[in-house]
Amino acid sequence: MGYSNQFFKAINVEPSSSAEIKSAARATSISVAQLKYYNEKNIIPSGKDLESIGENLGITELELMINMGRINHAVLDAMQSNSNKIIEILQNDYNEVKNNLAIGTSKLVFETRLGKLFEGDCLKVMSQIESDSVDLVFADPPFNLSKLYPSKMDDNIKVENYLSWSEKWIAECIRILKPGGAFFTWNLPLWNSKLTGYLHTRLSFRHWIATDIKYSLPIKNKLYPSHYSLLYFIKGEKPNTFNSDRMPMQTCPKCYGEVKDYGGYKHKMNPKGVSLTDVWQDISPVRHAKYKKREGSNELSIKLLDRVIEMSTNEGDIVFDPFGGSGTTYAVAELKNRKWIGAELGPCDIIIDRLQQLDEEKEYFESIRSNINCLFPQKIKMEREKRGIWTYESEQKRKNDISD
Ligand SMILES: C[S@@+](CC[C@H](N)C(=O)[O-])C[C@H]1O[C@@H](n2cnc3c(N)ncnc32)[C@H](O)[C@@H]1O
């Protein structure tokens, strides 16, 4: 991973030459390790280091920012003041990149009453989708973590290439999204924290949803990474659809008492459960062999997709997922009677098999729905009744008895 030596290039140092790096270190009195840090992380130096680079190498902060692709709002202001001249210089190069979006071919490999699955690059697939036509985009892209996918795509590219590729597919997703449509993307906080900058320029922010799943081992001198980021943006000001599920109250698995103290407000609780927050603690990684469709893949949980699709679409709406994987989004769209369009670089046989055997997942899918939008799932409610712990019904009865 890493960046492609933009700092060394900006200060005219050949990245492969340790003699040149040492010479820059001597000239600036910045240690070799610190110069390498700026280079590896593509960080603009600050304080005395920045002053020294200016004084001893004759390179300004502006040059560093432009050559390292790290422009700030002051540069943007200056660009806006000179927009005519800048546009004239950049327009042709920009058009070339913009028109060079779709690559390869895409082939329709499977179709149902509700959906179509294409094998090919998602940019190619999207190039054939009409603007403003889909209600929800859900995207779970590769995380650039050197994973080996069956499609054999390169999952270890330079950071700036990953980000510019992400901007390309996101731009296409935004183009095909209906005004009022929802855009969700699932990624590591590392990547989503960088991508929000771009998303904020095209869409309206709704939520950064932290999904509590541990995804790596504890790291020395750092906090234990314990959440994935699910970004939720919409196109335009208002969502066309927002049907948020309500969650059951959290109860102790041993004594069935509630985990949080709701004090004297029990009788005021909504019988449909508590409001969903932007921290989701009930999404487990897919480990169970029965539900895991693809060994070693990043298959997402049906519960997650069910919640997202429920929140942002109605029956008959169109869902698009550019990164098929094992086809979780398409399977849940089918089960929820949504139309869908899918893309997977390939091969697609796992997705096709899954969609042909959807009955296997139906029971689990239905069990998810039957345990939400209530204060207590049926089993827990019965246990509480057995133990004489309050339920919504017992509280209503108590209230009525008092007023009689
Ligand atoms: C993280 S997985 C998605 C997993 C999926 N959400 C699931 O629950 O099974 C990402 C998938 O995107 C596919 N992929 C990568 N680049 C792609 C591209 N340019 N177009 C289409 N699919 C791509 C990979 O082959 C991989 O299967």
C-alpha cells in the first residue's frame, strides 16, 4: 500500500536513492526517518521542518501541497480567484480522465423476476444504467488489504490510486441515484474517513454508523479496532424513504432484566421498541458455515442488509450494489421484494447458486424481522412474564388499574 513517493518527488529527491535522501536530511536537518515518514504517509511537514524545507531546498508549502495532492482551502480560494486561467489549462486533461471511466466488458449472467446480475467491472455496468434511476446504492468495496479475491483483482494499490478509483465508482453511483435516493458504503474507518470529504461535496450527510465488530487483533500503542464504518448519505436534501426499524430493549441473557435503567418511564415506552441509534451492536460477522457462502470472503450479514434496505426503500424500489461478492445484497433484495442490479468482477457462480437456493436463507431472514419492532422479542417477553418482570402489557394493565 502506501503512497507513491509524492513527497520525495516534490522535494526533488529520487526515492530509490538513499544517498539523495541522506543529502536532503543533511541540507534540512530533518532526520532520514522523519523524511521517510512524510513520504510514506504523504504528510505535509509543518513547523520548523516546513521552514527548513523552504529555506534550504527552496520549496514552498504551496508547491508541496500541489505536488503531493494535498490542497487546502487556501489553495482552493486562490484557484477560485483564478478559475478562468486554471480551467483553460486543466480542461483537456480532466475530460480525458472523465471519459475514460468504463473499462472492459460486462455480461448479463443471471436474471430473476426482480433483478439482473452482470459479470464485469462495476464502472462498465454503471455506464449502462440511466441517470437518476436507482433508489438505493449499497457498496462494500474491497478494502485494499492485500486480500485474494476470486476475481483476482489487485487489492494492494497505492493509497492515492485507491482513493481516486473510489471517487470514480462513487461518482457513477451518485449519477445513477434518484434525487432523494440513499447511498450507503461499508468500509474501514481509515478509508471512510478519507472518502467522506468527497461525499460531502456531492451528497447530504445523514450518518456515520459505527457497527461494533472487532476486525483485527489488538495493536500495541493503539486502541483495539472495534467498529466498521457504514456511511449513509442521500442525494439532495430529503430522503425519499426513511423507515427506521425500532429495536427491542437490551436484556440480560441470564436474568432477562433490562440492561439500561429506564426508571419511571416504563409506561411511556413505545411498544414497537427503542429508536435505532447510529451505533449498531447486534450485527455479528458471518461465521456460521450454514450462512457463510464463500470461504475467506468478506460476506456481510443478512441482518445488516435487511436493516439498510428496509430503512431506505419500499417494495418495488431499485437497489444497486456495485461489488457483488457472495451476493448478500441481491439475496436480501429478493427476499424483501425489491428490484436489484448487481455487478461482480467475477466469477459469479457463488452468487447465482445462492440466489437459486434462497429458500435456505428465508427462515433466518424471517427470524430477524420477527425479533425487532417490539419492546421484547416473544421468547424474552415470555421469560419476563414467568419471572414477574414488567412487560409493555403489564405496565398498561397497572396504569389502567390505578386509574380505575
Ligand atoms: C468486500 S467484497 C463484497 C462482499 C459482499 N458485500 C457480500 O456480502 O458478499 C468486494 C467484491 O467486489 C468485487 N470487485 C472488486 N472490484 C470490482 C469492480 N471493479 N467491479 C465489480 N466488482 C468488483 C470483488 O471481486 C469482491 O467480490
